Amino acid sequence: MQLTTLPADAPSASETPRKRRTLPKRLLLLPALAVLAAGGFALYQLFSPSESSTPLTETLTTGSLATTITGTGVTLPADSQTATVASTAEITKVYVAAGDIVQAGDLLYEQDDSELDEQIGTYQDQIADLQDELTTAQTQLSDLQETLSHLTVTAPFSGTVTEVEVEAGDSVQAGTKLAQLVDDSQMTLTEYYSYAYESEIRVGSKAQVSIASLMLNLDGTVTDVQKVSRYTTEGTKCFAVTITVDNPGALTQGMSCASSISSSSGQPIYAAISGTLEYKDSETLTAEASGELTQVTPVAYGTVTKGQTLFVLDGSDYTSQLSSVQNKITQTQERIADYQEQITETEAKRADYAVTAEISGKVIQVNVSEGETPRQAGETAVLLYNLDNMEISVNIDELDIEHVTVGTQALISRSGASSDGDQTFTGTVTAVSYEATNSNGVAYFPVTIQIPSGGELSAGVNVSYSIQVGDTSEGLLAPISALKRSTDGETCLYIQSDTPPEQTVEAEGVPDGFYAVPVEVGDSNSQYVRILSGSEEGDVVFTRYQQSAPANGDTTSQGEESQEQAFPGGEMQMMPAAPGGDFSGGFSGGGGGMPGGGRMGG
């Protein structure tokens, strides 16, 4: 790849002016190397008088430091779609052929998706089985929670514990009798009265209860009337009447007694069938769960209050079972959720069996046919390109990458594309990677250039690109190889002159007819440096020596490093300066302007 340069009037690729930079260290070292090389060459001449050395020169002129980066690339669509078959199921319909133009959303082909229905059916069966397991586990959980709530037995009402059947440490089964609790603060008596007094007896009627064994007469109150039918041995039909009396302390269940109820006239009405005393409330307390009793509080004939804790059963086994069942419920629910998610994902795969165009563009390949079964899933079925925008990927070397940013424009050319000559487009840099790759010791950075081709470019076409970068402002330029170092360390040029210039300084190895003149330098590129002061346009400057062998020898140069540098796809070669101060191939265009020392990457 050959270096190209720009004339002084070449347009800039970017409106952003470059910042002034100091001369790179490699440039500052060149004069010193040149002095050493010149001294060595003088010694060489002393012992090799048969060879001659010719000083090579160049003439200073104005120009810019702008650089044009050029290279080639292969076009690819900026937007494409590769549709692949979802499985080995049969292709049932193909709607496109290679070369067709399609719009986004158009159907491309269809594939038999019955295998999805089978898969979903399998998932649904799994879910049904898991739902049954979940229902069973939830029932177990409910039973365990109820059992845990029964591990503590409390008094359902205030009263007296007449019997305690167990003690702490006993192991009991569900249903085992623990104690008998009675409410003996009041006693009840149920007797039967003739229907002849039906209208005289009602709830709230006053009554008298006689207990012969204790020789007690107690006032009572009718608390319930039940219109049942019970007959005496004489055939009298009777109904039940319940009378409640306060227990003075001596009454117990089963005592025989007789009652009478005051009529509206104040006369006593006696029961036709007598009864016995009963406790107002009585309940047998039983264990509702199995386990070891860890606490037993009541004692026989001790009084308790409603809600008081009487018995406590060890619940560690039930707690463990509860945790196990809860874990099983959680795991079952998660498995059900997983299957439901798989059903959703499987349903979403139907789009892979009825494939549509995701972009508008041209069908490049169709690799499926109706009725065929693909060999394996993932095979390319249809390839679709949007040819309105193409792109190329190129490599820019490390010296130029700082000038290339997203948005930088590039001139794209396709040689001989039409009868009118080259086909050109304006591309734009859309991506710049700042992670370098190395080749032959040179770093390159990948750059993507997008080309709005309007369908005029196909994929796989070779195109050339050029990117203009750098400072396009005019100034006095000198070859970097002309920079030397004075005895005092000043940067200078060896300028050809008949008489010593006013600013002449001392330097080693100055050719005859040349004088070392100090200069101020500014920005530079790989070949040229801007001279800010100390010289003027038209000055002829020394660059290096060229040796000529006496016979059959090679011509060699002294005082300059090799200027070859490898680039991908070719080499960048510095244009040698011809004797007498002219540039060989150093100008582009006319007007006598010195070009910027361009580089080409790519």
C-alpha cells in the first residue's frame, strides 16, 4: 500500500482543528543520530577514499499536515437476518424465493409445530399430578396445625376438677381422658309436670326445691321448659321443666329431691315425676393429640378459671412434621411454577415455526423446501439482507486512530462499477474499537464504516475507502529527516547558502556549502514537521548522505533510519528525495505546495 499526500488546497475531513503538540521524542533523537552517523561516515571516508558521498537535499515550501488514510474493505449488510430451523420437524410451507423483496413482518416459511403441543401436554400432565400432591400436603398441613393448637388444653369454663386421670411424663393417645371438670356453683333439676298446668308454668316462674337427705328447702327458678310428652304410670301426660338453684356447697350430682312451682294464685304445683340434681355444666377433658404430657396443673377437687392452662403435650414431633410438609408444599409449588414457565416458553417457540421477516430487504438464500425435514435444528433456512445500508470493517493504525472518531466521514469508491467510471458513496464511521491488535510490531484498531448505498451495493463487494484527517492549515514544512542538532543541543536545519546566515550556530558534520540554522518546530506527522521560525520557503536543506561505490557497488544512504513500515495489505514507503533539492513524487496536485506526509492504514 503506497503513501498518498494531499495538496495545500485539499479539503479537511473534519472541521475540528488539531491541538498544537510538541515534537515527538523520536523526532528530537533524529538530529543526534544524524550527527553520529555523519561522524562515523567521515571516518569511513578517511579509510575508504575510493567511495564518494553526495548530500541529498529538499526545498522547504508551504503545505498542510493533513493525512489521507486509504485502504480496501469487503461490504457486508449493516442489517441482516439469518432464520434457522427450529427442529427437524417437516417444513410445511415456504413463502419466498432467493431474490424476493420482503417487508418486515412477511411470512418466510412455516414448520410443523405439533411437537410443541405434545410437549405442552406432557407438562400439563405433570402439573396435574403435582396439584394432587399439593392438595394432599395442604390437607396434612391443616391437620398438623390443628393438632398443634390442641397440644395445650385449657379450662372451657370456671369450675371444679373432680377427677385427674394422668400426671406429667405420661404418654397419651388422642382421646385419652385427662380430667373431669364441673361447674357446681349452681345445680339443675329436671322434673315433669302435668299438661294440666301448662299455662301456669313458664321460664322465670318461681320454684321450691326440697332435698330430704339434707333437710333443705331451696329457692329456685324455672330456666327451661320443654313441651315433650312423658306419661306417668297412671297415664298422665307431662312436659319437662328445668329448675336452677344456687349451690350452698353441699349439693352434689345425683341427689334426690322434689320441686314445686308457684301458680298464679300462689298455690304450689307439684311435679308428677321427680328427678335428681345435676351440675350446671360438666365436661370430660380428653387429649386431642398423641404425645408426652410435659405439664399437668390441676389437682382433684381444685378450682380452675375459664381459659386456664391445665395440660401441655410435647409438640416437637409435630413441629418437625409441620416443617417437612411446608417444605414439600414449597417444592411442589416451585415445580408447578417451573412447568408453567416451560409451557409459556414452549408457546413462545411457535414463532420459530412460523418465521417472519424481522427486517425489510432482499432474500439472499432459501435453503428449505416444502415437505422436507431438516437434518438438524439450527440449520440456516433463509438469509435476508437489507441492502440499503452496507458496512465495511477496516483497521486503522495507531498513528491515525486519534483522528478517527464516530461520525468521521469516509469516501467510498467501487472501481469500474458503471460505464461512467467508479461508483462513489459517502460513508460514516459508526464504531471505533480502542482495543488494538498487533501485526508485525504495529498496533491497529478495528473501525466500522457504514455506507448508505440505497441498494446499489451487494454483500461481498470490494471497495476502497479514504479518510482525510489531520491539520489542513497551511504552514512552512520541512522533512523530519532534515532536523539536526547543534553542538549546543538546539534543533536546527542545515541550510544551503553562499554566505553564512546571521543565525548560524556550530554543529558537527555540516556539508560544505551548508550552515546550521536553529529553528522552532511545531506539529508534525510521520514525514513532515511545521517550521514556526528560523527558515523560510525556498530554503534548500540537507537531509542525508548518499554513498556511491566505485564500481559494481550498492548505493547506500547515511544519516537516516529506515523509513519502511509494514501495513496490512501492503507497505507504506517513504518517497526518497532526489539530489538537487527536488522531491521525487513528493507533490500531489499543482501550485508548488508541499504536501502533508500522509499515511495509509487499512
